[in-house]
Amino acid sequence: MKRFRRHGQDSQRDRLKQELFQFNKTVEHGFPHQPSALGYSPSLQLLAIGTRSGAIKLYGSPGVEFMGLHDENAAVTQVHFLPHQVELVTLLDDNSLHMWTLRAHTGLSELLEIGRFTLTGPPGAPPSVTRVTAVLAHSSGELLLLGTEGGHVFIVQVPGFRELEERNISLAEITNSVPDNCIVQRSLEHVEALEENPADPNHVAIGYGRGLIVIWDLQKRCAIQHFPATQQLESLCWTEDRGYILSSHSDGSYCRWLFGEEDGNEVEKSDIPYGHFPCKAISKIIQLPTKKGAPFLFFSGGMPRASFGDRHCITIIHNKTHVALDFTSRIIDFFVIKDGPLRTGDPSALVVLVEEELVVIDLKSEGWPVIQTPYLVPLHSSAITCSHHVSAIPLKLWERILAAGNLQKTNYSKKPWPITGGKNLAPDPPQRDLLLTGHEDGTVRLWNASGVCLYPMYKLSTAGVFHTDTDPNDNLHQGAEGDWPPFRKVGCFDPYSDDPRLGIQKIHLCKYSGCLAVAGTAGQILVLELNDEAAEHPVEAKVVDLLQGQEGFRWKGHTRLDVRDEPVRFEAGFQPFTVVQCQPPAVVTALCLHSEWKLVAYGTSHGFGLFDYQQKSNVFIKCTLNPSDQLAMEGPLSRVKSIKKSLRQSFRRIRHSRVSLRKHQVNNAAKLQEANARLEAELAEMELAPVQRKIEARSSDDSFTGLVRILYFADTFLSDSSHNTPSLWAGTNGGCVYVFILRLPSVEHRTDEPITAHPAKEIQLMHRAPIVGLVVLDGHGIPLPEPLEVAHDLARSPDMQGSHHLVVTSEEQFKVFTLPKVSAKMKLKLTAMDGSRVRRVAVAWFGSSQSEDYCESALVVLTNQGDLLVISLPGVKLQVRFPCIRKEDVSGIASCVFTKHGQGFYLISPSEFERFSLSSRFLVEPCCLVEVPLSSDASIQCMPKPDRFLSAYRETSQEVEDSDISARRVMEHALLNDENCWPSDQLVPATASAFRTTIFAL
Amino acid sequence: MILAAVPQLIIQPEGRMSRHQQQTSFKATDSVVEVKSKFDAEYRRFAFKRNCPGGFQEFYSLLQTLHHIPEVDMLLGYADDHGDLLPINNDDNFHKAVSSANPLLRIIITKKEDEPVVFATNSLQRRKKGLGLTGLRTPASLSTHSKSKMGLFIGRPQNFRQISSIIDVDILPETHRRVRLHKHGTHKPLGFYIRDGASMRVTPYGVEKVPGVFISRLVRGGLAESTGLLGVNDEILEVNGIDVTGKSLDQVTDMMVANSHNLIVTVKPANQRNNVIHRGSKTTGNSGSFGSNGSTGSALSHDSTSPASHSTPITASNSIVEGDSDEEEDDDGDLILENDCLTLYQSPNNTNLTSERLHSSPVVRTLPQSVSVPVYMASKLRSGQNGYPGHSIQRSMREGGNILTL
């Protein structure tokens, strides 16, 4: 009977679960890892980035984002938008071409792959014949010209990927139409560049690797002109104003050739801009006219090899101004955005994709300042070491942070973001969320994480508080490097940390008081307050000895940071007023701030302490160190040493093997065989010793049992069930929970009476697994509110009538204890049941998607298997489980941070956060619409242009009947019109393209 | 003379220890047990009625008072008819000792050596219940002189306890073996390694190679090796009733470590010759099986190499004990220290071996037997908590290939 009733409740609960929980990966924030290709559509005003992992990302105006992933795990080498269309073509490393389109579906656009194609050569031809090296999306929007390694140019009709064999430009045709003296000496090599004449779409410039440039007429199928460049070709560019062609070469030179005159195949102008000494190649060159006359010339590379060969530069020359923009990492590609409604005016912005960031230069403003990017911000400009999320920031604090941040952004351009394609249809975010990231160089960055774009708000540096090795004047020296080349540093990617001790490990922000606590690698804890004015004051430092004079400890790690004694000037924003320094200066592993009691608790591998930042005095210290724990006592250096040692050894081994290899070359096959045999023996040995795991219960003398994992403040019942008291809870790596009762003086005596703390309880979990979470539930089973939350009327005050419960989350179990008498009530054994361990845990609120007022709290958990779990409170029952992160992705799992509303972030690469949501009510995902550009309609209306190509094709293929042609044109019209109202959700892309090809084949 | 101590023994019950308290009849019976107890060089002589000897605890505390060693942990032994020194550590063997007195009962008291800290965390209940088990099935006939003769060190009786058992023979296929390892909070390592491997399985599609987890190595002197029930290359099928197929090596490792306090592994032994032959009779079995980890059922312990041993009455008693034991004798024994300094609660015994960690409480040495120590096991509140002796095992014996597991 009981079972039946429970069953009924279960189905009800199941329905509720569906209303509450739903798993979605919504959006990726940050900069794509290892970008490899850049594309831009002036008509759509969309930017496309392809990555080495095969992802393709499209960005328009802020909030407009699309992402696609190729099935092949190959790098994207080229991205080309079809002019005036919503399609784009990607070329992958594996020589496959992919067609993508933006399809509107229920008012929102989505990126879909609609076709794929691999060039097939004649039977028996080497693969190099069809290896695509250059792609030209013809302005007709119907043709794709593919230059290959073999020197041929294949012509393919898109979007169906139909090969037009008759129109291919073979190497033989080129050699026949060019005088022998240009060819005889050497082969032409691969097709390096294909460029269409902006004035006449029939003329295409084909640049071969060896330097020969041939102008080919697509209609007449013959070469019009050729330019015999002598240097290895890097890129080609038609200038728009007059019939010039610019070619850039591997020796750092560029040449200008005049197009149009039949016999004018001499170089008109040749220049090595940074010449004299040998230079590196100019990999890309663009020249754009302006209305006022003087054109803009952009080229990348070309630096003197010996002195500046390691720089990543783009040079801009306009009038007399000449600047070499010095980027932080390798340049992938760049393009220029032009002014005007049709994007045909003067150049207005230069967009450069370098390996680690996207930089946009405003060409309209004096001095060519950088425009702050609203997305694609390099999160990893210094490596992220920790992150912290605060939901629902009060407007007041939000505005103050924004104001402080704006003061930091003075050297950015005032111009709006130039890439404006698409419409962001996402509703305004319901609340203001802040993501704080701590970095290796001691900075904390505050990001607006409310919506789809992770926008930088404010950057805080803690380095100024300390004396560091670096010279603060370092940056000033860089200008005085010499006048030539005229370098200018751009970009913010700077992975080199001055001092690893500055690294930020823990962050805690109180959103009501604006009080921020930040803790770092060298045991430093800074308490900061938001100040709207710049100020200059000394920072009080307090050293606390966590060992409490215990003998026999020797710290071999890094030393404490040296705090500046003199007053330090702080700009408006978060200004530190107190520094606590732990001794020994081990990494701070836990931090908790209570802004109502004005206390900050901190913990390291040695113990934990409580600091009163009102009185600026330490309240108490508790050493949690296990005397037998040698590793924790000595600090990290011993391990660092071993890494150093192993590195040295491996280098020696490499050197040794090189030497022996060289010997082998001299000393023939016998020894080679011997080496092979040895290798085989080694391999066999490796197979004999498989991966083993020791089965051993955790004992109390494991390493780092004293490491403090979590600190928690709670106002709850500890001594008896009628008096609640403030308390501090600490959980260690060894499965121990320490509870201290705090006695706070009354508000009026808060500044002069000391705070006292007494040990109240100690819970040692028998399974000794590290404690990762502590929560106290009130009488209703609801987690206690944050400090000051009740005071600001943002939370119901906790129920102090019923009995409180403590939820202890260890890596292995969830356990509920009663309070004040600590006795186990319920538990959920996770590890014992499925072998996974808890890596991250947080309390989250889940709202029902059906009824507005239903809300419940639960624990959200990330396991070492990369699974997300939701555990109900207070019953500790598993609700749902979703696989989220690959279990091999250790850094992803370690970087996960949860929000209060069931969302979360984790790093999918050093530079990208993936955002996910477990809640069915709170979801932040891009909703945007990209409309087919007007000019594309124009191109359909002025049909003659593409039609001319088709007729050219018809001339060559005589068997096609006239009636067929007209019929096809009708079909084609139908198809093109269909394009705009495609029933996208019904048609599988492959069938769609197949359908199209059949029509073309009529 | 000291006969007066007998009523005192019965009238003054130490807490709720004795189940014989009510039988306080003081009838004149001629059979009186003379007792001569020896501690170090001191002797005490006294006597009590043979038919109402009371429980072991009374006797224990009586001896403590007589010898004026109230705070010393001690081990009791008696010399039986054959001159063997046998232990007294529970009611049963105490009664056995009383009955064997002819008429003099010679008690030898030895001081217990320093126990590991874990001992202090073991509750009195555990000790009491667990001891019932050790006494009955200990054929531990060891006398001081026999020890020297054999030249083999045999641990003291209190160090014997069960470390492993084969369970669920009646429900498992003969090719499988379900082994329970008892760790009992000792520091002895479980001591084995596992690895990934491939196992052959018969599926509807024929024989297939599927990934499996195997025992790769046994640590010398570890618990696993000393049982003799697990061997290298045994395939692990289940951990505490949970199938391990599809789980990674690390997951299985974590499952085992998390269950290490009461680890039940089902293996398919690589060596199939020593399997327990299931005879279909449930004479030794316990049919009541509850819980997925099947902790009940017949318990065939001791000796995997000689199947004869399971017909001994020792096995029978063992199975009863196994039947009592709950599947949840696991890590629930969280140690909770309460230091209610606000209520000024000062128990005379409010400390224990870990109390040095609390700087505000006075350090008083305490009797581990005292029930009023504020250290209590959370598990104590649970029912069905069967125990094991709260002693640490110091050595298990291996003799001619036979493993004695107790």
C-alpha cells in the first residue's frame, strides 16, 4: 500500500522535475581557442572565425552569435562568404569544402551545414592536383574558383557544388597562353592567390607560387595579360580605383602592376618597405582608395628578418602616416571595413585576427585608436586562475563598477562597434550578473555576465600593493626603441606574469556592501572597498602565523610578498585597505567574507584564521596541520624542483638521442636494428605493466589532510536549540569539520570590543574524504540567506523556530546532520555507488517553468566524471544527472563555477567559457535574426550578370537545348525565391542540396 | 573473606551491562569457585558462587577494584584443565572459565599495550558484541610454553577477529565468489591493485571480448593477500552489489575506496579449482537475504583450500554472526566532538584521545569503557549495528598454506 502511494508521488515528482530541470549548453564566451581562418561579409556585416578544432563562429552586432562545428575534426583553413548571400564556404585541412547557411526558423536564424564537397581529380592523378590552396567566391554568388597545389583552377557551381569541368582552367591552358620565357625555367607551382577584378567580374587574377600572375577572362576562356614577378608570391590585390594589381612577395617586397595594356607586363613599381636588410614575407597586402585621394595601404609582415623577425606586425600607410602595429601574437588574417550604407566608402576600421585576440582599429579617428570589442574578449590575457559568480547585483553597485570601469577605458576609441550584422532578439536579461575572474598576474577582472556577450566591466590589479621585481617604468621604455620601424603596441594579451606569487586564488564579493576579498598564491588576503574617488593611502599589512609556533616545520616554498610601506595611489574602484599575510605563505585555499559581521575567514594547507576587518585585527587562528604531513609543511618548492629535474633529464635524453641518431647515420643499419629492438623491448615492457590503481582506504596520515577546503559563516543553533549564535565552519581535506562559535559585540561597541571565538564542535567523517561543501538549512529546509540579504529585503529571514540542519558535502557523500546536537540523519553515498567524486558543489534556486511562484533550492554538483547532478534539499536525493564535460577535461572540470540560479560556466579552452544551464526557467542563449541582405535581391533582379556566366557555360556545352535553358531558369528563380521561405526544419541539408543538384542537372 | 565481594559484584551493576542482574539469588550452594588472580607479581584470592557468576564486565571491574588498577586496560586469561592459557573477554568464555574451575580458577591479568587511537573511537557496544564472536570460534589454545615450543608467534586472543568471509554461496554461480573484507578501522592496508583488462563473455552474439577490471597485484602482508580469497588476475564483477561493467578503472577504484570500511567484492577467480562446491543444501546457509549487497547468507570463511572446514560447528556459529551483521556497518561512525563551552558542561570524562586538539578542555585520561564519555559514535544510534571487536589486528596467521581468518 505504501509502495503504491509512493509511486503516485513519484510520477508527480517526475513531472515537477521536468518543469524544474533542463540541461542546455547555451553559449560560448570569450575568444575561440586556436583560430585559423577569418572571413567577413560586407553585405551581411558578419564576421566568421574558423578554428583548428573545426568550429566556425559567426559574430555580428553584440548578441548576434552563431556557432557551427564540422563533423570532421580538421582545422578550418579558409572561410569565404558568398557575396550578397547568406551562405559561406569553409575549406578544411582535409581538403573538404563545406557550405553553411543562416536559415531563419520561427523568427530566429540558425547556422546549418547544407553541403559538403571534395574535389576529385582525374583517375590516377596525384592528390596534389586536387589539393585546394586558394578559394575565390565569385561575386556572382554562383561560382567558386578553386586553385590547387597542382596549379589548376577548378570551377564549381554553388550552392550545389557541381563541378563545371568544361570551364576549369588547367595548367596546360595557362602555359599555352603565356610566352615561353616566363615558364620554361621552372614550374609555376601551386595557385597561391585568386582575385577577382572589382571592376569586371569576368577578370580573375591567378597568382602562382613562383611569382607568375595571369589575368584570365572567364568568359572568353583565355589569358588577357601576365606579369612575370620574380619572387615567391604571397598575395594579390586589385586596387579599386584604377586597374592596378598589387602583389606581395616572400622577400618582403610588394609590386604594383598596371592592368589593361596588352603588352604592359612590366612592373610599374616595386618596393621593399622595411628593406635594405633581408626581410620576412609580406603575407597579405590591401590597398583601398579614399574620397580625398590618398589611399590606405595595409600589409602584414615584411619586417627586417634579423632585428624584428619575431614581431607580428601590420603596417598602415596613409598619406604621410606610417604605423607598424605590433601585435601580441601571430596574425591569422585581417580585413578592412568600409564606410557607407553599402560598405563602399572610405576605410573605417581595420579588423585583425591574431592568434589570441581580435583587435579592431578605428581608422576614422585621430591616432587610429583601438575599439573595445563587445565580444571575443581574450579572457586569458593573463591565465585564469579562479572565477567567482555573483547573481542579481543591485543597480547601485552595478553603476559604480561601470563608472570605475569607464575611467579605465579612456584610451579606447569612442566609435561604435563597426560590425553590426543581424538583429539581437534576445530579451533583456532579467538581472545583472557579474563574473569575476582571477588571473595569474594578480588582476581580477569583472565581467558583465548577464547576457550573451561577456563584456569587460572593470579590471582590478593587486600588484600595486606589493613590491615586485618588475620595473614599473617598463612600459615607458618601449616607445624609445628607435624610430624605424614606427612600432605601436596594440592588444591586451599578455601571458607573462611578473611574479607568480601575485596569482589570484580565491575571490569573494559582497554585492550589498561592495566589499571584496581577494586571496592569492603567496598567502595574501586583500580586503577591498569600492571607492568612487581616486585615493592615496598606505595599506595595512598583518602577518599571521598559522603554525602557531609549532616546532619542526620548515617551509621551503616561496617567500611572502613584500608589502609597500609608503602610501599607494589607487584609482577609483576597488581599493585595498588591509592585507593579511599568512605565514607560511602557502596558497590560500578557502576564503569567506561576511560583510554584516565584517569578518573574513581564510584557510591554507596549514590552517585557517578569522580576521576582523573593522578592527583590523586577527580574531583567532586554528592550525589544522597533521604533524606527519611533510609535503604540506615544506611547500610546493620540493615538487617544483622535481619538475625542473625531470625537465633537465628529458632534455638530456633528447640531446643524447640526437647525438646517437647522428652516430647512427654514420654507423649504419646494424645499430639501427639494435635500437629498434630496444624500443620494441621497451614497448613490450610498457604493455606488461598496465595502469594499476591501488585500493587503499584513506588513512589519517595522507598528505594535505589539513588543507582547508571550505569556510562558511552561519547564524545557527550550536549549543542549544533556543539560542542561535554566529559561527564559523571549516572543512578540511581530511574529512574534518571544525565549528567555532563567534561572540560579536553589539553594534555600538563593534569597533572597540574584541570578537571572541570558541571551538564548539569537531566532526571527523569516518571516510575521510575531502569536504567540499557546507550548508546550514533553516527550519523549513531552506539554505540560510547570504549576509545582508535579509537586511536589504531581498530574502526571507530564515526560520529560526524549527530545527536547523547541516549538509556536509564531501567528495564522496552528502550527509545531513541535525543541529545543535550533531547526529547523522540522512546521507547519499555517491562514490560508493558509481565511483564518481564531487568536484564542485553549490546551492542553487530552481524555478518552475510552468508556475511562476514555485521555487525550490537544491545542490548542484559537478563530478569528476564531468556529470552534472542536482541533489534535492533537505532530502539529499539525486534528482537528475546530465553528462556535461568530458571526464578527461580536467581543467574544464576544475574551472566550473555555478550561479545561484542553476547556470554555470566552465573553461573549454584557456580562453573560452562555456555557459550551461540546468534550470528550465533561467536560460541565457543567443536569439538573433540575420536577414538576407537587400543587395542579394538586387542581384536576383539583375539576372543578366549570373546569366552571362551560364550562357558562357552553354556555349561550351552545346548539347543543352534552348528550351531546357529557359525551363531551368524558371526553376532556378523558383529555387532562389524559395530560399527565403525555406521550410528549414523539415528538410535535411543533404537532401536539400541533392534536390538542387537534380534541378541543375535537368 | 573476600567472598563478600560477590554480592557486591552483583548488587553494584555497572550501568546496563549485565543481563544476569536479575538473578540475584543468594542461595546456599556448595559449589563455590575459588579464584586466584595474578597481576604482575601481586595475587588476589577470592571466591563466588558457581551458579551465578554474573557477566564478564562485572568480573572485569571486580578485578580492577581488587587489584586497585581502576584505570588500567587489562587482558584476562585463565588456565584451563590442560594448562592452556585461554582468554576471558566476554560472557561466554567467562562462563566457560567458571565451569572449568576445578575448583580453583586461576586468572592471569596482563596489562594491555598501547592501543592505536582508533581503539578509543570504538564504542563499548562494539566491543561487547564483537567479543562474543571471537571467543566462540577461537580454537586458540595457546599456552605460554607451547608458544615457545613452536617458535611461532601467535598473537594474543584479542587480536583475532574476522577479516574476511565468503558470502552468498547459495545465490551466486559457482564460478563466482563474493568476498567480504573487514577492515574494522585498523591501519592494515586493504592491499591490492586493480587494472583494466579484457574478459571473455558469452553473449547472445557469441563470445565477445569486453573490457573488465582485474586484480593486478596483492600487497605482501595486506588484508587481501592474507585472506587468500582474492588472487591476481581475478576479475572484479561487483563492488558492494554494484555492477562495475562500463565503469572506468578510476571509478572502480573510487568505489572500492569509498566502501573500504566494509568492502564486498564479487570476483570471478582466475583459479577456478578452489571454488566452493555448492551442494544445494542450505544447512549452513542463511536464506534470509536482504539488501543488494547480500550481506547475509551462508558464510563460509576461514579456508578456501580445505572445504572440509565449513562443516565444523565453527562455521555455524560464524554464520549466525554474519546473519546478525547489518550491511550498514560502514563509515557512519563519524567522530563528533562536542565542546559546549557555552553551557559550562564539564563532564569528568569529557575527553578522549583526540581531546588535545581542543585547547580549552582539560585533559583527563578516561576509561574507554565508560559509557558517559561525550565521544559517541553516530552509528551507535543506529540499530542493527553489529560489531567486531575493537581491537586492531596485528597479525594474521599463515600456516602451511592454510589461512586462519577469524
